[in-house]
Amino acid sequence: MTTINKITILGSGVMGHGIAQVASAAGYNIVLRDIEQTLLENAMNKIKWSLGKLVEKQKISQDDANSVYGRITPVVDLKKALQDSDLLIEAVPEDLELKKKVYAEVEKYVEDKTLYASNTSTLPIGELASLTSRPSRFIGLHFFNPPQLMPLVEVIPSRFTDNDTVSITLDLIKKIGKDPVLCKKDVVGFIVNRIFIPLVHEAAYCLERDNAKMTQIDSAVKFKMAAPMGIFELADYTGLDVIHKASNEMASRDKKVINPNPLIERLFSEKKFGQKSGTGFYDYSGEDKYGRIKLSETEAENYDPITLVAIVANNAAWLLSNGVCDRNDLDKALRLGMGFKKSPFTLAEEFGLKRVVSTLESLSNKYGEFYEPDILLKKMSLG
Ligand SMILES: NC(=O)c1ccc[n+]([C@@H]2O[C@H](COP(=O)([O-])OP(=O)(O)OC[C@H]3O[C@@H](n4cnc5c(N)ncnc54)[C@H](O)[C@@H]3O)[C@@H](O)[C@H]2O)c1
């Protein structure tokens, strides 16, 4: 079985530099590769800044910070970056054509012992694996943003991945102090995005169909669905550009997964990306750009989020009935990836399983197959 000592990370952007930092903190030797020296300098500065914050908060010593920083070697030359590497983690932009070029280049220099992983959010792992000479040694490792803080990593084998690669990478994720969930099938959106992305579109439908205000829906999501924030708030925080891209990728592979709401397309085309651009669903142009939206239990009283509960429960049921994950991993993924304090099935039980299913049935009669209740949910509702 391969022992991981040296990890090569391709791409030093938002995700790559964060993954480099957490893996180095666990003692691994890291090579961080990007296409230009200035990009690497920028990434190394961010790592230094982040380690400095940890020292300031007395979470680590200055000596530890120096060692973590010292174990990361920034390299532009791909051949050098892949030399003696036990694992490569690809974190280049989410663009299949670009990834194809990257893997073609990697094939020229990669060694036989190196395992491959991609941090893709939405591209099929099997398709990426097929771009390499050893698909059985390829796996999805989906870290969440920011990797330094988010504990969850979805581990996604494709139909080609061998068991050895699954156990080595699951073990690695634990060793770097993260909490893995096994997404046993290479399905569109994996686990968290399969729930999160359709939920954003559905919340936008609720605005018009229920003639509700954004803060009303968000208050109900926060106070009645045990979420850490409203869904529009979370979408603005994630970035409407990211959501737009994920929606298109997911819908292009399976139309049934997303019921696209034109509002997402409109906000994206108007460059209203959320907090990062100053406007999204909400306006952040005031003094406190990163302030939280005012949500209240009183506003929550005036809105019944049954449709949103039903959509979450239905997608959760789909994941279980298709053998994508077990219930424990599903609950863990939603807790750590989206901050949901309650299991989707507990929530559905609280709202009434029969009511959840009848809500889906009436929506599916009106708006089509996206809303058809999953067989497992129907069974659960029969007690
Ligand atoms: N940003 C997120 O919230 C997030 C969360 C989870 C997963 N992801 C996934 O992680 C991956 C990276 O996303 P990101 O947000 O870090 O992107 P990013 O644009 O911040 O960084 C990508 C980096 O890759 C570099 N790059 C381009 N071509 C390269 C090559 N041939 N070799 C090495 N580096 C190259 C770019 O110069 C850039 O620095 C994507 O697949 C994305 O879907 C992103």
C-alpha cells in the first residue's frame, strides 16, 4: 500500500493554497504548483498571513508556523513538481477543457506510484479519471471553502477507483484533521451540492409562488429549519457566480437535478455575485460589507418553509435510496458542509412526513418531475 509523504497540489488559488496549508500542518511535504511565480508568491503570502493569525490567537507557536510554511515548496516547473510525488491534488479552475489540458500535461511526468485526486465541485470523477493512464488510482477529494476552517471533505471514488485508493485517501483526510464522508457513487453534485444548489433555486421560486419576502423565507430557514443562516444569505456568502456555474454543470449532466430559476441567471448576468461584489440577493453596499442580514423569529412566524423542507428531504432520500451514502454520512455532510443542526429526516418528521410527501405530489402535478417524491420518502411517510 502506498504511503503518502509528498503531496503535489496543482493550483495555488482559493482552494489549493488552503489545502497546502492544512496538509503541511499535518506534517506532509507539499509542492504547490501554479503557472506563474507571482501567483505562487501571492499564495505563499496568504499562507504566511493565515499562519500568523493562528500564532496571534495562540493556536500554534511561531516555530510550528515556520515549520508548516517551510514544508511547502512553491514550484512552477511541472516535471519538478511531480517528482517523487505520492499524491497529486488538482485544484485548477472548474473548466473541463482546462482540466483536460492539465491532465494531458501531467501524464508526461507523473510517476507510477502517484495517486491522483481532484478537488472538483461538479465534474464527474470518472470522466476526469479517464483522462489519465491509471483511472483506478484516481479519486475525488472535495474540500470546502475555506479549507483551513471547513472540517468536511467528500471522498468520491468513481466506478474505476480501487479500494486501496479509497482507504489511503480516507486515512489521509483523517490524518490532516478533517472529517471525511464517503460519497459511494459519482453522482451529480455529490452529497452537499446535491442538496444545497437545488435548494437555492427553490427558495427563489418560493419568493414568487408564496408571495414572500426574502427575509421572511430566510428567517424561517434559520429558525424553523435549524440552519445557521438563511438560504439567500448562504447563497450570497458562497457566491452567485459559483452557484451559477455549479447549477449549469449539474443540469447539463442531469436535467432532473435542478429546477433552474431564472433569477439566478439574472443575478449572475448582472454581476450580482453576493457579498464579494456588494450585491446579490441582498445589498451589501452599506458600511458593514460583511455584516449579517437581520433575521428574526417574528418574521419566521409568518412563513411556512414546508416546500424547502420537502426539497431537502426529497434529495436526501434520493441519496439514500440510490446507495450514494449512508444516513450517518448524509447527516454529517449536511451538518459540517451547510451547518444544518438537524438531520433532514428529523426535520421532515417534525413537519409531518405525510405533509412533506403531499406537498411534493402537488408541486409535481403542477410543475413536473423535479418534484416527484422519492420512493424511500413515500415509504417513510407510510410509517
Ligand atoms: N472556491 C470554492 O469555493 C471551491 C470549493 C470547493 C471546490 N472548489 C473546486 O476547486 C477547484 C479550484 O477552485 P479555486 O476556487 O481554488 O480556483 P482559483 O481560480 O482560485 O484557483 C485556481 C488556480 O489554478 C491555477 N492554474 C491554472 N492552470 C493551472 C495549471 N495548468 N497548473 C497549475 N495551476 C493552474 C490558476 O492560476 C489559479 O491560481 C475547482 O475545481 C473548484 O470547483 C472550489
